[in-house]
Amino acid sequence: MNGKTFAAMLLALAPSVLAQSVAQPVAQPIAGLWDATIQINGVETPFPLEISGSGANVTASFFNGDDRYASTQGRFENGRLILNWDYYAATLEATLKDGVLEGQYAGTRRMKGPFAIRATRAAVAKPATVSASAPSIDGLWAIPNKSGKGESAWRFIVHQSGAKVSATILRVDGDTGTISGSFQNGKFVLSHFDGARAHLLVITPASDGTLDILQDAKTKLTAYRPAAARAKGLPEPTDPDLHTSMKDPSEPFRFSFPDLKGQVVSNADARFRGKVLVVEITGSWCPNCHDEAPFLAEMYRKYGRQEMDIVSLSFEEADQLKDPTRLRAFVRKYGLEFPVLLCGDPDEANAKLTQLVNWNTWPATLFIDRRGLVRSIHSGFPSSGSGELFRQAKDEFNVQVGRLLAEK
């Protein structure tokens, strides 16, 4: 075959080769910020989803205010996205088509699912502007409400900058996380999803100075300024330091459960003798326990060599009791260096911890003196979304430990 003949063959093949090239699908990138929604019980809750990486090395993050909850594994191949959050035992699977991510999110216990997820590329952020029409709702409010935990009121904490607002509802067991949004058409519309809790709030300022709140499209609440609530004789929020107590304060608090290696750890062990002890009742399925864990890790690093120790009593579902993969991931995520014990199913907890009265919050934290006696119990724990009340809770924990360490 001479050169002219070979050239003619190439020219003849060129159109078909070009057609095949055009027919090949163009790979769509996955990295970037996405505007996502999750459908739970008919309620569509918006939230930001940030994705980085490509191929077999993809990471996605949910947010609780400034706190990031990153996936532990992820890949994006052939338009298919699969993400795992081991410390939630949760999975997100979605398909990217024509610029839209659609799929499902599923976890265990608190957020079983599956729940429908949909996301599109986030719109370009516009410069923040102060809306003259946005009324001020900044500050602390009280919400009268009879809860299943015996509460009569909750705190409602709002941080506002112009039309932008972030808020949280603080209950005796902890808060709802940071719910964020803005003023739109006479209402504040706020939403939140961090992988473990989802909330949608529509807040309408009323003419009498109260706030009408529609929670998750079904629950109606009213928020009052604290002074107005007191003037009306409305109940105060529950004091988390008075919610739970010991049946007999003169008895030492007793526990005996295996750790994650199967070794039984007991309050009578020599390692705790003569030490101040903080006992946390927790579960890796519990969002407010995730809020408390990094602070306890920090407190242990601060006081752990000063005759003080921490123990977590963790109650997990049946599948986790057989193979506590989520709890192990929880320990890794927050860098917990103190003993974490596997105590049983959450439904068995009251039967296993019979010394406590009115214990119904996750978490609950016991401060125990050198004699093994419980000196105080703090119910729940707030996230950073509670602002000053979050800082106060951390200060209180440090004060409690410092006071007990000072006792010889």
C-alpha cells in the first residue's frame, strides 16, 4: 500500500471516527458546592452539601453552623456517587444526570430512611446586604411547650445580621443544631441538615411582639421574650442541672460493662480509686452526644493527668452491639482517649442504670468525687449554635471538675 492509498483510507475513516468521538459522554465533575434538599415525612428541607475530590477519592460534608461533618469514604464513577459516614452508619447514594444529583440517604436508629436527596449546583453567592425590611428578632426567647421529657418550656436562641439569621431550639437534652436562613416575603425561613438531624423553621413576627413558629411544616410554636414570658406567668425552661438525680446520693455510682476490646471496666477498678470521675451516658446515634464528644476529648486532654478520668457508657442498637463499627468510628472521629464501654440497647438503659431518677436525656453527664459519690448531674449538652449558653455549659463542666479536684 502506497502513501496516497493510506491517506485516502484515513480520510474515508475520519467521519466515522469523529462521530464516535462526539457520541462519547463527557464526564461531569462532582466537586463543588451544591444546594441540596432532603425529603423527610413529606417535608423538604434545604441544606448545603460540599463535595471535593474525584473518582475513588471523593469527600462530601454536611454542616452544623461552622462545624463540618465530612464523609469517611466516597467515590464517583460513571455518574454514580456513593458516600459513607461511618460515625453515623449512614450512606448517601445518588446519580448525576444533566447537572442534577438525585438519590437517597439512609442511616440507623434516629434517621433510618431511606430519604430522597436532590441537589443542584449552588448559585453564585451575592454580596450580603442589610435588608431594611427585616425586623429584629435577635436574642433570647422562650417557647412554652410540654415535652415528653417533662419540660414546660424551651429556649429559642437567635443570631441575626440584617436579613440573615441562624437559630436553635435548646431543650433539656440539647439543641437542634444551627438552623440558618433569611428573611423572605415577611417571614424568616430557616433550615438545617447535618446528617443526623433535619429541621425547617418558618418564623413570622407577630404584632404583639411574639414569634409564630412553624416547625417542620406541622408543629406550631410561639416564642416570647423572657421578660414577657415572666409577666404572663409562663413556665421557665428546665434547669439541666436539676433534671436528673440519684435515688440515694450516699451510695457510690456503680457500673460494670465491657469496653470495645471486650475487657470489663468497673467503677471499682483500681484505676479510678481516689480520682475525680466524669461519667457520660451516651450513644453514637445521638446528635447531642456528637455535640458533647469533642468537648469531653478536650477536657480529658486538659485534666486527664490531674487525678481525673472520664468514662463513656454507650448504649447502641442490636446490630451495633454485635459489631460496633459506628461507635468505633465515633471514637476515632473525636479522638476519645478515655474508656468507652458498650452497655446494651438504648431501650435497656433505664433497667441497667437503676440508681438514677428521671433520667431521660441523651447525653447525661455525672460528676463523681474521689469517694465515688455523684455530686452533680448535667442533662443534655448544647452545640455551638446555642452561643453563650454553649460557652456557659463548657465553663460549668470545667468549674465542676476543678472544684472536685481541689477536694483532698
